[in-house]
Amino acid sequence: MKHLSDRALKGLKQYQYKSGGYTLLDNFHTPIWNGIVELLPLWLAPNLITLIGVSALVVAYVVTLFYLPGLAGNGPWWLYYFNGFSVFWYLHLDCLDGKQARRTKSSSPLGQLFDHGVDALSVHLILTVIAATLSIGISWKAVVGSLGIMIPWQLAHWEEYHTGMLFYGNKYWGITEANYLLVLLHIMTGILGPGIWRTDVAAMLNLKLPFTLHVNDCLLVFIAFFAISYSSAAFYRVLNVDQVVLPPQERGHKALGRGNAIGHLISLQTVNTIGGVMLFLCLKTPTAAPAVNAIFGIIYAQQSTKLIIDHMSKEPFSVLLWPVLAMAVVSANALLNVVQFELSCWVVAVIVVGGYITYIVQNINEICCYLGINCLTLRHLDNAAK
């Protein structure tokens, strides 16, 4: 069964990327990235660069959960340095793929979709690993902290759907700065030990507070400030005027206007709310937490990818329902305990991961077939080799 209609594929072929919000640090790195990309072999496909970049995050995710399945405690010292390296590696390869595409004259809508789809998955991978590094543990703090990053990231693409512009930051703070902060936090943990994040701030400053405030709690306050400020700006830019701001050639068959924007926002946040409730309900069973966390993270990546695909193909947006049903089943079983809970969570996690991989591969194959390109190799080089 096809995922993308002929109309959607035609709209995707005509897609043109627009971004905004580049920072001072982005501008500083641009000549460095331009120099590095010239050293890459011309046969190296841009999407393969993206895949190599995210592979480091996948390894860091798996290794971290092996040593710290409860997202807290003391891991081996080298783990924190490797986690910092994985973010650094991903950050820079994520900025090289587009430049390699232009250099090899292989730019395509698939490259943009592949890049942003991988970014959607990397949000979950990075947040899980940093939660373990900061010793946040299986707690409501981990849930709130994750949603505080995931929702604004998704709102950026909701905004892009309705305005045609993707804003990842302002002049002073954006994705590059955030990733460097993550690298710094991992390295600091390697040097000082994870116990530094569990330090009581009041005791450290000789203050008397009516509550316990750890250092990692202060980081959650920073995340909350970021989430509120960025989300407010996105709401304002999309909902401030009740009109379609996209030019006719970019509208396609999108469902636009303030009413549709609010509807899309509600549907996306309903999915995130169900995911948040599922995570909270599963806090009482820490051994199931890695599976439940993976369920929500993969579903988040898939729903975000669906939003990106609908934007690029200029189609009406709607959330995928079967992943929502999967989270509802896990939540219901957490309350009713119909099936052994931990086992059921791992079974659903396997189904969700399988469904996600099938969805991604099917969409990639349909796009490659329509555009006459390969995903991980350069077709003109393949033809020359023949």
C-alpha cells in the first residue's frame, strides 16, 4: 500500500527549503564546514553522511541504557566523554550533508526530508542520554524535561507548515549552541562525576530553602524558560494574523489558516499529552521505563516526520492514529494490569519500532522511485560505474 499519493509526490518534487534564525555561532562555523566538505570524497552521498552522524547517537543511546537503565547513577568515566563526542559528531555531520549535496549537485527534497526526519529521531536519542548523564532518573523530572524540548522542536515544524519558514533559534541561541551545551555537560560529568548534578544547591550556597533544589533541577528551570519563550514566539508568528501567508506556489493542498493551525496544534499536543500520561503511569515500574521511553520517543519521531512530509508535499496534515492507539494500550494496561506489564511494554516497543522503520523505508522508496534517485548512493556515479 502506497503512503504517498501522486499528488503528494508531485508537491514534494517542487519543494523549496527556507530557514531562518541563524546564530552568530552558525556564521562562525560556516567557513569551517565549507572547508571540511571540500575534503570529503565526491562519491560520498549526503544522506550517508547524515546516517553516519546519527549512528553515533544510536550507539551512545544503547550503551548508556546498558550501563544506566534507570537514567541515574554512576557510569564508567569514558561513557560521558563518548556521549559528548556523539553529540559533537552528529552536530557537525548534520551541517555537512547539505553542503555535500550542493557540491555533488545531488540536492533533492529527499535529502531535506532525510535530514529533518533523522533530526526528529535524534531528539529522543539525545534527551535520553543527557537525562542519564545528569542523573535525572526515572522520574517526573525526566518526563517534563523531555517534553520541554520535544514540544518546541515540533512547534518549529508546525510553524514551517503554516508559514514556510523554519526557525530553530534567534541571532544568539539556536540548535548549534544547544548541542555545544550538551557536549559541555557530558564532558563536565566526565571530569567532575555525575554526583555534581545531585548536589543540593541550598547546602552548597549555605542557604535555607523550604524545598530541596539540586543542580539538575536548575537545568530543568532553564529548559522550562526556553520552552515557554520559544513556544510563545511560535504561537505569535503563526496565530497573530488570521490569513494564509504562503504564496500560491507553496500552498498546494495544505490545510492553512488560523483555524487549521489551531486544529493541528491540538492534535499534535494531544499525542504528546497521551505520551506524557503513559510515561507518568509507568514511573512505578522502572524496569519497563526503557521500553516505554522508546515507545514515546519513536512515536514522537514518526508523528514529527509525518508533519514534515505533509509540509514538503503540500498536503493536509493529520496525525497517524495507530501509534496513538499503541500508547493508549500501554496506558490502559498500566492501570488495569491485564497483561504482565513489563513484557507488554517490550512487545509494544518492538511493534512501534518495526512500524516506524517500515513507515520510513516505504516513504523513502516511493520518493526515490518517483524522483529517480538513490537514498544512500549517488545515482550518476552508479550509472558511470556501469
